[in-house]
Amino acid sequence: MTQAAVEEQPELKRVMGPGLLLLFIIGDILGTGVYALTGDVAAEVGGAAWLPFLVAFMIAMVTAFSYLELVTKYPQAAGAALYAHKAFGIHFVTFLVAFIVMCSGITSAATASRFFASNFFKGFGFDWGTAGIVAIALLFMVMVAAVNLRGVGESVKLNVVLTIVEITGLMLVIFVGFWAFTQGGDTVDFSRVIAFDTAEDKNAFLAVTTATSLAFFAMVGFEDSVNMAEETKDPVKIFPKILLTGLGIAGVVYIVVAIVAVALVPVGTLEASETPLVEVVKAGAPGLPIEKILPFISMFAVANTALINMLMASRLIYGMAKQHVLPPVLGTVHPSRRTPWVAIVFTTSIAFGLILYVTAFANDKAISTLGGTTSLLLLAVFA
């Protein structure tokens, strides 16, 4: 297929208004990070875990203003890769940025699929071993691809449902905390909220910097939304207000959750737990069967992560094909569904390979290394 043929393709369907875009951004930022990162951040700075989230929010807001200026100037798919292309005009640099962002999205989606499968078996109480996890993870990715191929309208509506469930889980933690505050008792200790405690081998600056780095990666996600510019109604008008609103809501949720967590649970317990927010609910509402509820909430959260990242990755590839950086065939749009179906199939195929790798062959160290490397490369793109 020639580039001229790609340029004659139908446009992507514009279905995202302010409400759908807001929930897309909130769902992408919140993700699953808050369920695990609260304990990691508290381990670095002690009870003042809300401070790194506040600093990270301010840094993310500065980054968001840069994205807003660019998305209103270039309201097209491909996000950071497009902006690099417009700034430098060097195909190799554009390809490198596109490759890094695509890898971060697909790696996140593949890992989310693996966790979805793990939580599926944990939630329903049976075990099929590694083969079962691979099968469920691949089936889940097929379902994500089917929704993506069906149309962006169906994708963002599913995102609305998943985001609402995701937010409900965090609201449960916050409401349990507020209820515990009103009841008083030995579990509530507000003095921990202002307690700053670092490891002996770290000074205060290094501890805050480390904790802020963790919190910042919990804040990212807003940048994925700019890849949906060609499917947003009047992006130049609605993006500035909605992006800042979504980032603001997510920032408030993170800070409030951090305050509730350290007020109800000692920092050492949060640090040692793999599911720190479960410890928070246990402390505030001991009778609530949170351990039975959490696997299902986590399934919705990771499903949203996978859906949004696969939407982002396919639009990135589509946008780069339109900019002559990638083969023109990757910019093919389905004539009736008006989705970039070749880019969707391409990114889903890569996700399949990663799912097989991280589930069937890689050990935990390899998975952590892969995630850390991706985060480092993504940080380079932000820089």
C-alpha cells in the first residue's frame, strides 16, 4: 500500500466528548499503581507519604502544560512521537521515541494481562498452573483487541465501566478511613501523617527524590490521552480543561489515600505488605471481606490498564504511518468501523509474544528488569 493510499483512508471516528475523555484520563492515571505504591513511598519517607505524591503532582502538572500546548497545536494521533517529529524532523529520532512509547504501552498491557489472569484464578479459588495463566491472559488480550477493533465508541464505553469500578475501590478505602476517623480508637494515629522518617543510608533529599520518582510514575498516564486526539470531538477546545481536571482529580485521590493509609496503618506494616490498601481496610473496617473483594477490583483495574495502553499503542503506530515514519500499511483504517485495524493487529501480536515471555519463560527478576528498563526509557522521552 502506498502512502497516497493511506492518505485516502477514512478518518478515525470522533466520539470522545468531555465526559468520556475525563474518565479516560482518570482511569489511565489511577491504574493499579496506587494499590501497591503507597507502601513503597511510605517506606522511603515514613508517614509523610502524601508529600511525594504532592510534589509528583506538581511536576506532572508542569509536564501536562507542555502536552497541552502541543496537542492543541498538533491535534493528531501519535502523541510524543509526533511532537518529536515536528520538532526535529529526523526520522530516526521519531522512530526511537515511537518505539520507546510503544514498548512502554505494550509491556504495561501484557503485564496487566498476566495479572488479570492471576487475579482471575485467585478470585475464583482454583489453579490451572502456568498454562492456565497463559491461556487466560491470551484470551483476555484477544477480547481487548476485539473491543478495540469493534470501534473506539465501544472501547471508551468499556473504559467508563472499568474506571467507575476502579474508582469505587479507592473510594472504599477513603470512606473506610473517614469512618474510622469519626469512630476514633487505637487504630487512628494522625501524628504519623507528619512524621518524616528515612532509611539510615539515605539523607532527606535523596529519600524524597526516590519517593517522588515512584509517585511520579503513578501519576503518568495523562500523556496517553493525546494519542486519541483524532477521535476526540474538538480536541483543541476541550483538551486543556479536561486534561487538567483529570490530573487534578487523580492527584487529590492519591494524596487522600496516602493520608488515610498512614493514619490507620503503621508504616512498617504498609512497607511489608504486597497489598497495603488491604491492610488499611482491615484496620478501618475489620469485618469487611476485603481480601475476597480486592482480586475482582484488581481485575477491573488491570483490564482498564490493558485496554487504554493498547488503544494508545495502536493509535501511535497509526499516527507514525501517516507521518511517513512507519510502513504505510500500518495506517490502514477499517472502512466501516473506522479503526486502525492493521495497527491493532500488529500491536496485539507483539503483546501476545510478551505475554508468553513474561508468563511462561521469564522469572520475577526478568519481569522487574523489563519494567524498570521501560520506565527509564519513558523517563528519557519525558526529558
